[in-house]
Amino acid sequence: MKPESVSTKQERIAELARMNPAMAFTALNQYLDYEWLYYAWAQTRKDGAVGVDGQTAEEYAANLEQNLLSLIDRIKSGRYQAPPVRRHYIAKSDGGQRGLGIPCFEDKVAQRAVSMLLEPIYEQDFMDCSYGFRPRRNAHQAVQAVRNGIMKQGGRWVLDVDVRKYFDNIPFADLRSILARRVTDGV
């Protein structure tokens, strides 16, 4: 019997989440096999800046199988710990600076692998009117949805709001609580 592909596994996870909205998922780390991590590696940008370890994507790929097997072992055993991010600041148009955190390449792969596990679950829970940072959705679609809503309601005015540093102020405990409703195994 041929093993399931990553996309088939994701579809199965999504279907379980869709059919069981109150279900809390456990044992998600069973999906973190070589094929899953290889797919995560393949989907990770290779041209980004290096993290604190200085390792490029090309250098990581030189021993790809060994690196991915080691990463799988460390994640599944609970020994994986993300290294610190490298801080870089870019100038803003108002004269200020915006800080960026640049993770190591291996951490980008690990983040992608976990995202590939969580996305099929939480995508089922999002409202249809939610567009930000979701697969196959973009800002143009959000603007079109707002326009359609205004036209449908016969609106005559629009309120433009800019919420500054919103994501800097979300309490992490609240985010962890939301995650814990659907995933209970600590992945």
C-alpha cells in the first residue's frame, strides 16, 4: 500500500476538523515524518537572510536527509528549541524603524512543518469574512468583499481605521488558550 501524501494527510486533518468543530486534536506529531519535513523544506524560501547561526539554505541542503532526520528526532522527543532570532531594523517612511526577527533556516523549516499541521485545523474555524494571512486569500479579495458589502447595504460612507501595533499587543496567553481548544498535544 502506498503511503499517503502530505496533501492527502492535510485533507484528512481538515475533514476531521470540519466534521468535528469541537474536537481537540492529539498526537499530531505522528504526521511529522521525513516526507512531511521534506515537503516543509521544499516550501521554505531559500533566498532569505540567514539567522544567528549564519547557515544558508544551500548549506542546510548539503546534508538535507541527515538534517531533516535530526530535526524530526528533536521535535518528536521534545528536545527541539528554536534558536534566538537575528534582529534587523529597517527604516520606515516616518523616520522610525521597524524591527524584524530573522530565524535560522532550520527553524523556518520547523515553523513551516508546524504551520502545515495547524492550518488544516484552524482554517475550518475561521469566518468566511476573514482574509488576513490565509491561504488562497489576499487583500484585493478583502477590499472587494468590503465593497460588495457596502453596495449591498446601500452604504454612503466608509470609516478608515489604522490600528497601530495591534499584533504587538495581543496577550500570548490568550493565543495559547485559543490554540489549546483544538490542539492538546503541545505541538
